[in-house]
Amino acid sequence: QSALTQPASVSGSPGQSITISCTGTRGDVASYNYVSWYQQHPGRAPKLMIYDVSHRPSGVSNRFSGSKSGNTASLTISGLQAEDEADYYCTSYTSGNTWVFGGGTKLTVL
Amino acid sequence: EMQLVESGGGVIQPGGSLRLSCEASGFIVTTNYITWVRQGPGKGLEWVSIIYAGGSTYYADSVKGRFTISRDKSKNTVFLQMNSLRAEDTAMYYCATPNIGFSFGLWGQGTLVTVSS
């Protein structure tokens, strides 16, 4: 049950696009289309932003998009806004019927 | 409206036990999976345990043999029994369930567990 690998931090200026990667293994990301992404602001519970690799829940801005290639999933945020500054986590279902999170990525909007 | 409310956190000495509760409203706990996720101070999210609709349960290696997840349909509540607690179990504990897809779309507000002498 090793954590998925995410960059510790990413940054971008308002209006720019950024991408956060999430690398797993054959036993999780590569084998299942059950990768989801969460946004967490300080002191708050996580919020679902992307589910099942690339689907966006109702109410989430279409500036957020997800994709997957092999054992790496990605979250892209376009048209960065100040309120996007937060921690982002990926998670994946695994072959052991368990789940695993990434270590988290701190997004800074410059 | 679907909602989850955690309770049962507190300060406990190493080696002690604590039972967390996750009370659901707006849906029945046996109709879908409910998971526990924790977050240590200044750390990332860590998946802890899950109970699926059929009743099967799974655990992270870090808590296997010490934590037990269960549910009571009459109380519409999922529990996390935590035994042999260690300092590294100190964290905010969240319960979560899907409201769309195979994910964790609905989260509670969390309950804080502090293991300290």
C-alpha cells in the first residue's frame, strides 16, 4: 500500500494552466478508472473535484479536468484563480479492494 | 440531503482504545460503502478503512489488527473501533461515502484524535 506519487508543490500565475501528476502502479492507477481528485483548503474537509479519472461533479468549475495515461493520472486547472490555491490529493482504488491516496500537492497562485 | 457527522474523538493515552462514530442522514449506511480517512497534523490524507455495501471490510496495513470498522443499520451509523493506539494515530479522522461515481464525494467535518501521555 505505497502512496501514489504527486509533486509536493506547483505554482502558477492567475490565468495560467497547471497540471498535477499522480503516479501509481499496475495494481492501482494503471488497472482501474477509479482515480479521483480532491481539493482541500486549510481547516476544511476535502472536496471532490474529479471522479472516475475525468468526470466532473455538478458544481465544479469546468476549469478542472482529469485524464490518465498508463499508471499516471493528471489534474489540469486552467485559467488559474486565487481561490484555486489549496492542497490537492489524488486517490485510486486498488487490486486489494483498498484505496490509496497521493502525498498531496500544494498549489500556490502567484 | 445526504450528510455524515463524526464523533467520538478525544485525547487518549498510548495503548488505549477509542470508538469513532459516523452517523449518516439522508441515506442508509448499508446501501453504499463508507470509508475512514485520516490526516495527521500538517500531513496528507491517509486512507484507513472501508466497509462495502455487502459488508466486506478492508484496512490499511498501518492499522490492520488494531482497528475494526463496523456498522449498525438501526443507528444508521458506521463505527471505527481503535485499539492499541499509538502516537502516530494522532489525526483528524474523516468518514466519507460516494454521492457520484466510485469516489468519496460526501465527507463529514471530521473528529480529532490525539494520542498522548
